[in-house]
Amino acid sequence: MDTQKTITLTGEQRHHLIDTALTSRLAAYVPYSHYPVGAALLTASGTVYSGCNIEIASYGATSCAERTAAFKAVSEGDRVFEAVAVATSNGAAPCGICRQVLNEFGPHMLVIMVDDHGSLTWEGPLSDLLPFSFGPQQLAEGQQQAAES
């Protein structure tokens, strides 16, 4: 049984993440979907990394806002994620690929979703958005079991 708990934020931290996500949304490059997304990712070091979605004519090369922020953090050596705020026009949840990337570095992180007015649409643990997740721990357990067989 997993006994770790989701991170709790101060009101100031929550406000900063939401404001950063909303501001990041303004930089989105979305000539195809016209659906800008902004993200703000808090790491264990206390650093906040922002990201926006970047669409490419070859759709598979597109990067979501959450992954942009996550890859910025990882490329700077921050690999423990505590919280992410995501801003969209309608307060939608991160896509499945983003949930998987976030799970790699923050399985117990807090996810905050807001609409374009900054109104909260959902807040809770990533595990609620990605139940029965697969990450480094499950991979290691599977490799161990295979080696013992």
C-alpha cells in the first residue's frame, strides 16, 4: 500500500502557480487547434517552470504545455515534481501522455486545473487522474519478478 500523500500548497503558492499557468497560456503557439494551454510546474527545489503548448504542422511533433514545463525542469536537473497548475479555456484535464510524463517525476503531485478566468475546475492528486499508473516503481518490480523466474 502506498502511504505517501499528495503535496499541500500554501495559498500564495497556489495563486503563483495559477497566475503563471495563465500567463504562460499567452505564449502558446496554436495555429491549428486555436486552443492555448499554459502550465506551471513546482518542483521540490521550489522552482516553478512554465510551459505552453507548441503545435507543429506534423501533429505528432507537437508538445503540450505540461510536457514543455516538465522537460524544462528535467533539463535543468529538477526531477521531483510537487504540483502543476494547468490553464485552458474550459479547465480541461491534462492529456494521457502528459499524465504519464508527470507520473514519472511526481506520482504524488497535486494537479490544479483552471479555466481562462483562473476559476478552479478541479484540484486533486495525480493518482486520481491516472489510476493504476505505470512508472519506474512498477518497471523495477516487473524486472525483479522476471529475473527471479
